[in-house]
Amino acid sequence: MTFEIVDDFNVPKEVTSITYFGPDPFRIYTRISPLLQIIFQGKGEDVYEDDFRWDMGDPQSFYFRFALRKSLDKWTGTNFVIRVYGHQPKDPAAPNGRMTVEFLGTLRTSYPVGSDWMSKAFFIPFLYAYHYLMYSQIRRRYLLMYKTRIERFMNELRVILGIMQKPRLT
């Protein structure tokens, strides 16, 4: 049995997304994996392509999903999912295609707990105290660090696609 705490990086929204209308939206496919490795400091073994679909109709529809699973310390790890779906015309001279990029991410901390009632009775209160007094600051730093990395990742995708970003009013 494990005691788990899961936080979402995209609070209060469930996903962070970019929608693109323009020529050749599929070109982003080859850029996502290297961007994940550079920005999130993941190794090649941490990045997975979970799903890939391509429709040969006109317009050509596509869907693909990348995942990055990375361990941060003994108890905490991250899980990021990037879903990309859209369509582009077969003829390059035809009108522009459309694509949506969605980004989801969670921070998961798991503490192992024994299965007998005696260890639960003594260990879980200790875990609550330890997590509140010591480890919650570390998790907060992880959340802030990865929130800025997510923002950087989305900005890099906007640069690749040539999307103008609105200035922030902060």
C-alpha cells in the first residue's frame, strides 16, 4: 500500500493548449521529443511516444501523444503528456491546416506504507507531520520550477509555429 499525493501543474485549468491555423501543422512532430529532453532535462529513455495515428483521407487527419516520465527524488516523480491532433490538406497549395497541442502534467509523491494496521496507525501520522513540516517546501519548489518549464515549452512551440504571443500584463 502507498500513501500518494498528486498535484496538477495546470491548475485551475485541466490542460494548457495552443491552437494553430497555418501551413504544414504536422512539422511540429519531429520537434516535440527533443524539446522535452532539453527543457525538462529528460533522457531519451524518459520520453515515450504512446500513440500515433494518421488518416490518408483528404484532409489528412493526425493524432499523436508523447509522454515524459521522470523521477525527481526517492518519492517524487513527474508525468507529462502532450497530445497533438489536427489535419492538413494533401495538396501543399491547398488552404492551411489546423492543429491543437494540449499539455497535461502531474507531480506525484508516493510514500510506501505497510499493509498491517499497526504500521498504518503509527506511520501515517508521522508521514503527515513529515510532509507538512519538511517535504511540502520541496514539492512547492518542484511545482514552481516545472510551471516555468511548461511555460517555456509552450513558448518554444509558438516560436516554431510562428504564432505571435500576447504580452503579459503582470
